[in-house]
Amino acid sequence: MNTTLRILILEDVQDDVVLIEYALRKDGIQFEAQQVDSQELFVRALHEFNPDVILSDHSLPQFNSMEALKLCRAQGLDIPFILVTGTMSEEFAVSCLKEGADDYVLKLNLTRLSSAIINAIKQKKIDAERKEAEKALQRQNKELVKINEELDKFVYSVSHNLRAPLTSVLGLVNIGRLEDGKREDSFLPLFDMMEKSIRKLDATLKEILNYSRNARGDINIEKVDLAPIIQTCLESSEFIEGYDQVKKEVFIRNEETPFYSDSHRLSVIFDDLVSNAIRYRDIRKKQSTLTIEAEITANAAHILFKDNGIGIPEELVPRIFEMFFRATEKSEGAGLGLYIVKEMTKKLGGTIQVITVFGEGTTFRLEIPNAFPGRTQSNLN
């Protein structure tokens, strides 16, 4: 080591001090040593001598190494503390290390003292760097939490403040339609285009809100009845073009089995899968269909959404759950829908699979854990 170490030696036998210093010089350790043999002198030396290393005999007439170690730690000093003592049982050595000593060296084998000091200093440096890194990480985490909270508020505020005016504009469009019936030159096509654009923007804002709520919001487990949730999703899709052209069937098995999950997240998942089946129906087919099947067990709900729509090209299937990815030119959304579906499913500890044949149709298979009371929620994020 190139630096000169300040070594505080807690020892009452002068000959042992001489042997310790000799062993260190022999190994080329550059040091300045100070010997103390009482608690009063030890405490004073901690502050005035400011040691880099403490070498302590275990037992002194009115003081011992463990008391010295506790004094160091009580004052917040994380100085390498090495016992240099006579015979020591293995049990006692382990006990000292558990109390916070960095190492121990027997006086009968001082050849190991230099390496013990060097290793203890290196380890303290590593520990100090790790602690500083942990503190920096904690500061960053706090800052990220603050940023995320502010971002959540911003997203919610912007989305809410935009959706409210959109609802008002949509109402005005409907009033305009009524008034337009009195005119000879109809603006109904323009009103239809306006409504389509408004609903498209509103759908995007809903997706942004759903993403934010899923990422930041807690899971709210409650008893869930799948039938009314599915029915509500079907009814909320009535405004989508082609809704009346799709034959919809719902089958729920073991409906009497209690099922517990997050009803809001399930509603968002179902709503997106239903709306996709309607939007991507195959207009060339005589009858478009959407079949929703669910089976509830004590462990999970197995739910299937099957349509005979346009399907998805095989090469695009691996990407359909990516953020902002749109698998077809017919897509009018922001490409968040299926991404949010996948993320919400994961949040519930579930899985989703897709089986699709281009030109024939698509099937989504969901498995959502039954989180009934008393069952551990460790699989839910």
C-alpha cells in the first residue's frame, strides 16, 4: 500500500506492540501507530488520532475488544476492527465476527496480519461504495416515484379534461343531426365523419387512462359475476360500425362457482376483445360471429373469445401485444388496446394466448386466477 496508515493499537503489553509493528514493517506496510490501553485513551484516540485501522487485544485489565467495538459503532465509526489476541476458540471467534469485528489474528501467527488489514480496508471500501450506490438508488427511486405520481396526475388531468369536451361536442353533433333534418341540403355525412373522429379520439384517451390506471393502480379483488360484465361490454360496443352484423353468443359454465378478481380490469380486457371482434369482422362472409365462452373453476376462470373475422397474418402474430403496434390498415386506434389487455392480464397473474388463421378468424384464450379470500396473492403483481 502506498499510503501511510494510521493504526490504533489497543494493547497493554508493550512487547506485543513491538511484535505487531515489526510484522507490519517486514511486510512493507507504511504506518503511523498509536498505542492505548484504557477506555478513556481509546475514545480520545478515535477522534484525535482518527485511525484507519484498529488492532485490539481481546482482554485488557479494565476493558475488552467487544466493548471497544461497540464504542466505535455507537459513534457511527465504520473503521476496520481486527482482533489481535492470544489463543481463541472457534466459537468465540465466530461470536466476535457476528458482533462486527472484521477479522482476527492470533499473536502466534502475525504473518497473516498485513493481509488481514489490507483485506479489511478493501472490504470497507467496497461496502462504503455499495452503501453510497444504494443511497443514490434510493434517491433515484424517490425521484422516479415523484415523477410517476406527477405523470399519473398529468395523464389523468389531460385525458379527463379532453374527454369532457369531447362528450359535449358529441352531444352537439347529435343536436345538429336533428336540426339537419329540417334542411334540404343535408350535412348528415359530415356529422357522421365528425362523430367517427370524436369517438376515435375518445377511444385513444380511454386507452391512455386504462394504461395509466393499470400501471399505477392497486388490484381490487372482489367477487365477480362474469355474465353482467360481458353483457355491459357488448352493450357499450353498440356504437361501433358493424355491431348489428355480428352474431354474438355467450356461454358460461359453472357460473355458480364463486370467482374473485378485479372487475374493472376484466371489463377493460373484455371490452377491447369484443370491440376488436366487431371492428375486424370479415364483411365478405355471410354471417360474422363472436362466441364468448367461460368456465369457472376453484383455481381459475378460463375465458375464450372466438370470432370468424379477417384474422391476423402469421408473421405479425408475435407482435400483436406490442405497444403502438397495429396489425392491419383497418386499425383506427393508437395500437394500445392489445398491449393493455396483455399488461392487465399479467397484473391479474393470468395468461393470454392467441390462435389465428388469416382469412378465417381469431381466438383469444384467457386464464385468470381465482383469487378467492384466503388464497395467497403472491402471483398477483
